[in-house]
Amino acid sequence: MTFNWVFSGDDNPAMQRTCIDLEYSLRPRIMRFLLSRLDVDTDFSMFYFDVDVDKKWVSISEKTPQEYMLKISSDFDQTINGSSFTSVA
């Protein structure tokens, strides 16, 4: 899976650290979510996520194949963009 980091301002060391911390928090949670909805044999490198650091919001990127988007989009926001995302930032 690939994260696309979206934020305003400079890519300074503090922002880089924030992105690293968010990735460590988000990656296992998103992976558990995907595994609960897809086969273990799924190619998870095909999943792309846009992470808006300023708004504290994760969305499924349009780079993700449509067939996967359809399988996970219905409850992605509810599951991933819960209160635990904001507690990391």
C-alpha cells in the first residue's frame, strides 16, 4: 500500500516526523481493515491512500483499482477516519 501525503506548508523535519508517526498508526489499522474484507492473496501494493495531514483525513486514492474501491469504500471512512486517527496527530 502507498500513502500520498497532502499538507500545507513546507516539508520540514517536523512534518516528516508527523507523517512517519501517522504511517505507523495507519498502516496496521488499514491493513486489518483490508484483510477483513478481501482475500489474503490480494495484491495490497495496488492500494493507494491520500492522507490529508491538515484535515486529519484518509481517503482511497483514485489510483486504487476500481474493483478494490468498490469492495472497501462503503465503510472505509467510518472505520479508518475515527477518533483514533486524530489522537495520533
